Amino acid sequence: MQHYLDHAATTPLRPEARAAWLAASDIVGNASSTHGAGQDARRLLEESRERTASMLGCDPIEVVFTSGGTESINLALQGLWRARKAGADAVVMPDGEHHATMDTIEALVKTGAVLRPVPVTSSAGIDVSDFARPLPGAALATALVANNEVGTVNDAPGLAAAAADAGVPLHLDAVAALGHLPLSFRSLRGDAASGAGLVAMSVAGHKIGAPVGVGALVTARSASLAALLHGGAQQRGLRAGTQDVAGAAAFATALEIAEQEREAEVARVGGLRDRLIDGIRSRVPATELLGDPEHRLPGNAHFLFPGAVGESLLFLLDMAGVAASTGSACQAGVAEPSHVVMAMGRSEHEARSVLRFTLGRTSTDADIDAVLATIADAYARASGSGTGMRS
């Protein structure tokens, strides 16, 4: 039996989202067509946009459906950069961001952007005062609502207020936070009515049980954003191309259910996570929980296993039927130290000795039992190897 503890990478498709997806797929028309079939598709698309906007606390026109979190982040960052004010060339980015953000900013630097980095705390949190310091005069800023690796939750309202005070457009990556934290774009914007402060927020469907390949970028009406794809006027001209009606319907369905369940699931999954943390600590006393011990995502348990190689632990657990990860799934197959752990001030060796367990709506006590039954033996076999396992 497989015990899946990698929900931060992707979580199982919800049956309701699958049903909505399949039902919408039976609608033949293109949502941009003017005939009856096209208007049927358009009606379902816009209903899905309205439902999504209701859950994300924004206006329907502010929802731009995308293929997922990475595209949303690219549209936000590259779009803001291309539409920046004359003379503004600085980009503010905290250390320890998701690679979708880091790699996009790196590409912008090659085209003339000047990076103003922000250090993170020893728990991978973003201090608002540290974030505010490099903001004046910047072209744009970006930050995580919650760290995708260690689960630390940031002060998103504080970050948005700092950007608004500095007159800088801000993008928030809410991919890891979606379904676990209350997210209201309107509330996070506060009184901001200009193109400054929070103007864009990224989310992805497969983190909440929607199909892989659908997400959204929430963009304020006042945002000055340049399109990356051209060829049509769909979605305010920000994303040209035939729109994915079925994906939008499935995403809206999954989002509504995730929000309905959120408070109860936060309590349930948080309890399972705490049991996992206590159990690992008792069986492997040398381990260290990374990330903020209190302000963290409910399903995240990120551990440093001193003297062990994370890849070896991962393999041993997988052989025992437990699926976990060593970090972001976007870096899967790449044996490199966690940049998040190193940003927290840890050594490269320590950054290679971590495992991330993430729980979700299908997680049970049996999943926790499976980890606890094998973790001590896996650590004993993997510790001290330096390059791999010991027999």
C-alpha cells in the first residue's frame, strides 16, 4: 500500500472536480464564438470565473485563468517588468522563493533588472521591515504567502502594506497557501486603488484537487501588466488563446469545496501533522524540525536529519511504501541542496539532509503509522553515508 505524504507537490484529484471537468468537456463550442454552442461555453466559463472570484475575494474581471502556478508567476513578474515605469530597474525578491519566481527573476536580471534581495529569517520567514527597506524606487516586488518547502507562513498583509506605502507593485505567490489559509485579494489590497501595493496573486489548481494544468492569476483592475501571449483579446488581453472551459469549471468546483472544508481540515490535518512531528522526534531524537514551529502550513512537517542524505532517506521510505520529498517537486530529479534551507543560514551539507512530509485531505492515521514504523530504521541505514546508503 502506498502512503502518500507529498501533497505539497500535488494532491489527488477531487471526484467533484473530475465530474465538473468531464461534464464541461461535453460542451463543444469555443467560448469566443458567437453562435449558440460558443455562448454555452462562454456562459460556463464566466460562471466559473465568478465562482473563483468569490472564493479569492476579487472581482471576476480580475481572474485570469492560466495553465498553473508557474505560468501565473511568469505572467505577473514578466508582465509587471515590461510595463514598469521609466527609470525603474530594481526587483525586490526575498531569498528562499519558489524556483518559478527565482528563475523568472534571474531571466529578468539578464535583460537589465537589478535584484535587491531580502534575507529570510532562520525559519525562512520574511521580516516586513527587511522587506520594506529595499522597496523605494523598485519596479516590482514579489514574495511568498507561505514557504512551499518548510511551510512558514508570512505576514502577507504587512508585506502588501509595505509595498503600497512605497508605491511599488507587489506580486504574492499564494500557490502553497491556497486551501490552507484564508485568501482574500481584496482584503490584502486594503485601500490601495493605484497600481501600487498588491496587484497580482498566483494560485494553482492541482494543489487543491483540481486537474493539473489549470490555475489563475488575480490581477487588480489598476495593474499595469504587459501580456506574454498575443493573438487575441481574451481575458483583458493578458492571455490570448482559446480558453480552457473544462479546466476553469473543475478549478472553481475544487476551490469552493476546499474553502468549505478549510477550517475543519486545518484542524484535522494539523493534528495528524503534530502526531507525525512528535513521533519522528521520539524515534529519531537527532532530527530538527525546520520552519516556524507555530506559523506554518497545517500539513507541513519539514525535518533535518543530521548525517543522513535526504535522497537516501527518500529512497528507503519509498521502498517501504511511503512517498515524501526532499523539497520542491519542480526540482525533482535534480540532486542539489535545498536553496531554502541554505537561505535559512544552514550549510550545504545540512541542506542535503532534509525531508518534507506534507499531508492533505486524503491523509489518515495509517499514513502517519507507516512513516513512524520505518523512519528510525531508514535513518540508521542512511546516516553517515555521505553519498548514499549503508547496508
